[in-house]
Amino acid sequence: MKLPAILQGEARTRFLQGIAFGAVATMAIGFAWGGWVTGENARIMRASAETSGRMSVLVPLCVAQFTAADGAIAKFKATGPYSRENVVSEFVKSVASTSMDYSFAKACATGVETEIAKTATKT
């Protein structure tokens, strides 16, 4: 069986070099501009999206529980901005069977600040 001219001698070398260069260029462009990610990056992105989605549902519930607690708003206003997460954790222990951790308390404290600002502008 006779090989085609493209697979003989110098042409074969150039053909294989072209294939290798095309494969490398495709991967480089795919990862740089095409949005391709590795498996580990995909796992991290999924976990981040899951946490963000959960927080978007739980934070309003946390704010509602916090504002309903007696004396919570007064203590929140009296506390400095760097320890408001502790005040939120003190009044709200869990929301929808999700226990309070630092990031959740911080997000809830931000939500409470926003809620207080909204009520202040209405009056």
C-alpha cells in the first residue's frame, strides 16, 4: 500500500508538526479565552455557586429572625462594626437547620445593616 504524498518524507514531518501545533494552540486558546477549566476549578466554582445560592435564601430569613428578637436591633446599633457578627450569632443560632458560622453571620450582619438603613430612610 502506497502512502499519500502528505505522509511521506518532509511533508509528513510538517504534517505532524502542524497537528501538534494545532492541538497545543487549541488548548491554550480554550483555557485562556474559551472558558475551559480544570476539574478542580470546576469543583471550586460549583461549591461557591452552591454557597452563594444558599446564602441568598438564608440571609433574608436570618435578618427576619434577628429583627424579630427583643433588643437585638438596639444591641446591634450599640456594637462596633467589627463585632456585629458576634451579636448576630448571639441572637440567631440557626436558620432552617443551618448552623451559624462566621461567613453566614457576616452576611446576615450586612443584611441587618441594609435593613436598618432602609427603615431609617423611610422615617
